[in-house]
Amino acid sequence: MNSRRRFLTLSALGSLTSLGSLKALAQPKPVKGPVILSTWNPGIRANARAYEVLQNGGSVLDCVEKGVNVIENDPNNRTVGIGGFPDVEGNVTLDACIMDQHQHCGSVAFLQHIKNPVSVARKVMENTKHVMLVGEGALNFALEQGFKKEMLLTEKTLAAWKKRKAELDTKLPEINVENHDTIGMVARDTDGNLSGSCTTSGAGMKLHGRVGDSPIIGAGLYVDNDVGAAAATGWGEAVIENAGSAMVVELMRHGRSPQEACEEIVNRIANKFEDWKSIQVGFIALNKAGQTGAFAIQKGFTYALHKNGENVGHPSDSLLKT
Ligand code: GLY
């Protein structure tokens, strides 16, 4: 090292006398521009729409709502919105929630006949003093707010449901197919503000009346604008039991990277949920600096990341490798 460089290095080190300065050095370099992260491969289309909304001057809340609307509106997606897989009695019942940068949130559960539950959840947040509406009350509220009643069970999904019902006693649910049931999206705008959304038709062949993690704030989704945001997919009961998304955010608050936080909570669930090898649970997480993470129990979980102007699908790392 030449003497001038050594002098500069030593002076830089000399000025790092406090722990605060060292901590500042360890901080990740913030990612510039918007970051949009969502679960599974359909997340790529959702991210593309979400980004477009931001580019057209929409808020980060608009972005996470309109982004996942794309998948809710797709009749060929069996796990969200119209075309979603029915419960054991043949009813399509939807769960969703949304949360913004001001800690405001809205949620609907066990909602039938409305294909965009996440938009109804937003109306609950914005137009009522409540957080959550369920069942018939949620449906009546949606109709009052101008949503259209629709048949959500498509012919294709009905045929798949009949086949599945016939083999129910003999075949276990197919991991990452029947258990991949949710689109969760977390996003950060150029100003660093965060929002998130989560929407699902829930676990295939669930009992009529069953509500999963996706509409439960803190389980399927959590946003804290000071820290970060996280969303979950997979077997909702295991996520609820461990307050999954809230815990991921809490770990980030205490210094974990989004990746470390997702891994720690997946490990915690695996330690506490007896039958963990037969379920899928996955998390995505985003922090204030725009760093992201994803981790799942089973191999096969994928996520979509829109960052630095690129929108790419990625395989997630997992606890079980085969
Ligand atoms: N993760 C969605 C559900 O369990 O319903």
C-alpha cells in the first residue's frame, strides 16, 4: 500500500471510534428506486402491474393492491380469486388483507362471490373503523361498496375439485401444488415507504368456514414502515400458530437481514409443528433498505423480485433440500 493510501486508511479507521460508527459501516447500502417482492411465479405478472402502477404515480398501497388483483382476476390460477379451489363442500371462500405505511390495515375472511377480496379489504381499512369483516357481513359490505357478485367456481376448477374429492381418502395433498395457495406482495416505493397485501382461496379441500393465515394481520402479512414487511404462503395453521410475518419483521427490527429473519422463523416453525415435513410454509421479506429474503420448508418455493428495473422469478432456498 503506498503511503498516501495507508494514511487515508488509518485516518478512516481512526475516526471510527464509536460503536455507532462501526454499526453505520455495517448497514446495507440502500437499494435505490422501488422494490417489489411477491410469492410464487405468478408474482412476476403481479409485480409487473404493481411497478406500472407506481410508474403512473400510484401510491405503494395502490401498487400492492393492483398488483395482486392481476392474479385474483386470472380464472386459470387455482389458488387465488376467481377459479380458486373450493372447500370440501365445493364453495370458493376467499381470504385477504392489506397493510400500509401508517400501520393501517384491512382484512376480509370467508368471503364468497367477490373475486377481489384484497380490494374489499382495502375498503374495510379506508371506509370503516374496523380491521376485519368476515362471511356474510363482508359480502354485504362489498356489495354496498359497489363490488359485483360473481360465480367464482369455474368449470375447470369444478372438474378438478370433483376428481380430488373422489381420491381424498387415498392421496395426500400435493406439496407446492395444493399447498401453494397464496400471493403475498411486499413493496417499497422510491421514498422508502412500505405496504403489503396477501390474498388466497386458502388450502384446497379445507373445512367449510376455515380461515387461514392470509387475512390475519401478523400471520399472513405484516408491515412496519420503520423496519420492513413480510408475507407468508403455505399451511396457514402453522403460520398463525407462530405469528409468522410479525415475527419476521420483529427479527429484522432487532438487526437480522430479511434472509436471516425468514430462515429463523421457518426453523422455528419446523421445531414447533410436529408434522412439519408434510407441509409447506414459505416467507418473503423486505427491509427499509430494500434488501430482500425468502425461505421455505420445502424445496420448490419460488418468489418474484422487481428491483433495479428488472422483474425476475427466483427459486427460494429451503430447509428440506429434496
Ligand atoms: N396460506 C393460506 C392458507 O393457509 O389459507
